[in-house]
Amino acid sequence: GPRPKPEMLLQLPALLPALLLRPTPAPSRAAPPCAAAAADWSRLVEGAPREANLAALEELSAAGAASLWKSAKVSPRPVSLGELSRTTKIPEAALDPTATEYSLQDIQDTFVKVVVGCTVGAVAWAAGSDALGLDAGLRFTGTYLLAGVPIGILAIGSTAPGILFLPIEAFKKATADEEARRGALQRVCKHEASHLLCAYVLGLPVREVAVSDGQPQVVVYDEELAQQPGVFVSADQISSLAVVAVSGLIAEASAYGKALGANADLKLLNEILLRCQPPIPAGKQQDTTRYA
């Protein structure tokens, strides 16, 4: 079929709440008029207080208009990585939360090219500057600066390897064609739609679906609250919040074989687990994450 236009994809995050929260007619013969149902759903307002939107959703659910709201239940239990892979039918490598767009082989090849290039450049600078009769101090400085580039890359790569690929990613983003940009945006939409759907069926109200710089983001009240200073998370909330946190990773891994946008989600999940009251041990934290 025809490909969706970019502007349609940009509108997708704004349409997601309407698609997921679309009221379902009650099975009763005395179904409420469309105008009354629309008035009820209009009580859901982006950015409104949590209690207001939660009360509106509970009323709609009781009336049979929000059948998916709080329809999923969680029953936490220990889960091994092997069981997780078999259940989701996703390879263990694809479930690696530290996965990046670049493999270890890519990093090694890039480093070898940098070392060779800097070595050739340093030798060429030393020989060329000497042939041109440049100042000895200038020759010395230029040679050592070029030779020191691999050392600097090694130092950065051992502490924050992601920084090394920021220039490459910026270049790829700036030179990407329309199809590549559309694919990247679709990936983000799948990731955020999974957060939205899981929060909805688990009974966690969504504050808003925001779009910043063309990128959608689902904001969940309870996730925001869990990040406030001095706030602790009760044990009965942990499992639902964990499901919402990892849902984007699973959506990406299921659709594309690898999750690239899960670092922030896993950082949030780790913070939530550390704020649990009563505290849970490290082994149970892993079980909670895998079950989610």
C-alpha cells in the first residue's frame, strides 16, 4: 500500500490516546446517547491532576465504556533469562538492555582506522614540516597531537564509549534520507505506544502524550511521582511500574530484533526499584525486571 506521509507519522502520538481510549458501546440496550458518552470522555484532560483523570477513567470503566482500562493483572514470580527468551520468542541477544546501534566489531574497526590514520598523519606531518623548514617546536607539537588522538579515544572509550559515536550519529541524522527518518520515527512511535498501552491496561493513568522536536513521549503520572525527591514507591506498585518501564524495550526488540531506546527507561526502572519500601534485594530486582 502507499507509504504514510511524514506529517501523518508526526500526528500519530497525538492520536494514540484517542485510538486506545475510544469508548466501546455498552452491551446493554439502554446505551447512553453519543453526546453523553462524548461528554464523559471529554473529562480526560492532558495535564489535569492525577486524581481527576483517574476518577474519570474509573467511572468510564464502571459504565462499560473503557473496557481495556485496568484489564491486565500482574502476578510476579522468578523468571530466568532463558524462559524470558522462550516466552517472548525474542533471542537473548535482542533482550540485552545495553545494546547499541554499533557492534563491538564496529568499534574495533573504527579504532584501528583511527590508529592507522593518526600514525600516517603524524609521520606525514613530521616529514612535511621538516621538508618545509618549519619551526622544530611546531613540528614536535603537531606530531604529538596527532599521535595522542588514539590515546584520547581509548581513554573516552573506557569510561563513556557512547560519546565516541555522537558525531557519527549526528552526521547520520543530518544526512538521512526521508525513508530513514520515517523509519526512525516509526520506531520511536512503537516504543512510546507500548508505554501508553501497558500503562492504560494496568490502571496507571497517563498525564500526556507530548511531542518535542518531532519525537513523541508518553508521560505517566506515577513514573513522574516516583522520581520526586524523598518519594518512596510501595511494593504493590513495583510490578506495574516495571512493566510500563520495559514495555518500550520489548516493543522494539519484537519489531526490530534490537532495542536502541531503552537506556533511559532502564535507568528509571532502576531508580524505582531502589526507592521501593520495604527494600527488595538485588536478586529479586532482577526477577522483577525479567517478569515485567
